[in-house]
Amino acid sequence: MKITNCRIPGTPELCDILIENGVFKKIAPNLTDVSGQTIDAEGRLISPPFVEPHIHLDAALTAGDPEWNASGTLFEGIELWARRKTTLSEQDVIERAVATVKMCALNGIQFIRTHVDVTDPDLVALRAMTQVRTMVRDLCEMQIVAFPQDGILSFPNGRGLMEEAVKLGVDALGAIPHGEFMRDYGVESLKFIMKLAEDNGLLVDVHCDEIDDEQSRFLEVLAALAISYGNGRKVTASHTCAMGSYNDAYTYKLMGVLQKAGLSFVSCPTESIHLQGRMDTYPKRRGLTRVKELLAAGLNVCFAQDSIMDPWYPMGNGHILNVLFHGLHIAQLTGRGEIDRSLEMITTNSAKALGIEDRYGLEPGKPASLLILDADSVYNAVRCQSPPLYSIRNGEIIARTEPAKKILAADSLGG
């Protein structure tokens, strides 16, 4: 396959891309090689595939079942999911998860990290998701996080269920320290999963301080443990909403610890601004971590959808470029340079969080996976929410979008 007239971020002139045996062979201007199918990008932007670094596929498409979240709070969402969880079957989870993955694939997502609730004595959702991971491998590469929604120490046999999840083949271990019954449990839960992950060569991705409580400070514990283990590149702190409520003096001290730890951060801007601040009157908190400051400190930050039509979030459609668009507004990252770099927050930054840099990116020798976006620049791709016209994975077209044609009536301006 050959793709001609490509606009690649950071490259001033148009390039051609030659793909052989599912791998990038050459990326350079005016390639004369001919190999099979040719696609003329016509000056459009080429991007690495989009990455969804934080989603809950086991709960996707369950909004309104058993009922809608009337308060819009995180806590009512947890209560509703606890009720829905009792009715799960493997087939139910598989059908909804596969439908959601297809939705994501149509929007250019080729890598997904899904958190799967393991506070279920039978681990129904986890057993189903290990099947989904195989079923969708031609569309995307999936990582599974064992996520203890109701806690590890606060849920009966929570530790045993996490250990069983390891045996079933998860890729990463999660925790929810701020959701445990007390702080000591939260600290112990982090110590437990960091040790279990280290012993089994797994990644770590923690729902950390997803609350507006300025006293919820498990991020410092996670960072200190990462420094102790020396594995910060394998550790992700998701949400960290409480950081938006920390006082500046404490945050200044914390930033130094975070830099030493080298964690990755996942922010879910559309969901966080929806769920958080619900207990406030006015001024009402935005519910977002300090995205701008974390980026300025040189830390790895990415954006994620989190939910698609589930008890926590009634919206969502797998359109992660839309999440980026809103995230830039919510985090006030609207300087021109910030916008021009922003695509990294749903591509290369997310790939780093997932630890897949060795097989990700627009470089000769790497798997030939890319998007052709209907735009001539990152700025316009983000501004106009330009869809991927082609999603190519390992040298094969897996999805296409026919651009809409808008026609202004000839007499609409009068005269």
C-alpha cells in the first residue's frame, strides 16, 4: 500500500508513505515505489491511531437500566451499577462491549484500556472481557485493568478477587483508595496492588482521588510507592480530581514528588465536569485535575472518554476527538501552541501511558497503523472535529468515513 501527499505533523513538506507486509517501510517525499493499493491523501493530515486510555466497557450502554442517574453524582452511579451488576451475564457483557468497541473503531480508536469491575464473587464481567479482547483484536489492541469498584479492603475477599484476576490474565491492576471505608484501607490497598503488580510484571492504573475532597491525598501515596519501586513509567493515576481542590502550597510540594515518580495521568474532562462539583453551590468547582500545570511540569497527561452511556455518564459515543475538543476548553488549553500539540493527548501521550511505544507511531519498521484525518493541520482537525476518513491498522483498512457534503442554497444571501 502507498499513501501519497500526506501532511505529517512537524514535517514541512508533503510526504508519501510506503507500507509493506503491514509495516511502515518508507516515509519520505516523492517516493517512486509502487506497492499495491494507492491512496491519495490530497494534503490531509496523517495521525497515529487514536488511543482510548480509560473506559469502562463492562458498564457501557447500560444507562437507564435499572434507572437513570437522577442526581448526576458519582455516588448514585455506583449504587445503580451495584444493582445492574447482579444481573450480568457473560453474553450481556460481550454484546455491549463489542458494540462499543465498534463505535470506537469507527472514530479512529485502535488501542483501548478498559477498567473491568472485579468486585463480583464470580468475576462475570472479567471473564467476558478476556473473550472480548480476543474477539476484537483485528479492530483494536485491548488492555484490561482489574478494577475493584467497591474497594479491595472494603469488599469481602477483595484481595482474593484481585489475585484471581491476575490468574485470568489482566494487563494492569487498579484500585479506588478514596472509595475505601477509611484512609488506612486506602493506603493499604495501594501497597497491596503495587506489590502484586511488581510480582507479576503488570501495569498499574488507579482511580485516584476522584472526588472534590481537598483532603483526599492518595496521589502522594501512589507517587511515593512508584518512587520506591522505581516503576513510575508503568503507573497511571486516573482522574485525580481532588488535585483541583488542593491548596497551592501543598500542590507545589506535590509536583516535585510527581516529577520524581514519573507517573502518567489520565483526565476524563467531559465526565469529570459532569460528575464533580455536584455538592457545591457557587462557586462550583470544575472537577478537573490540574491538567495545564501537570503538562507544564513535564508530566505525561492524556484525555479519555471514561464512560459511554452508563450509570455515571448518559452521553458518549467513542468520539475521542470530541473529548479532546471539550478538554481543551475545560482545562483552558487554548493557546495556539497548546492546540497544535493537543493531538498528542489522545495519541502519543496515551500510548506512553499504555506502554506501547515500541509498536506505536509513524516510523519505518513499526506496525503500519494510522489515520487520515479530513483536515490540513492539527489546529483544523481539532477545531472542526475532523473525522478520520481512513483508519488503517497493520496495513489494512479497518474503517472509512465518507465526508458529509454541505450545500448552501444559491439564493440564501438574497439578490
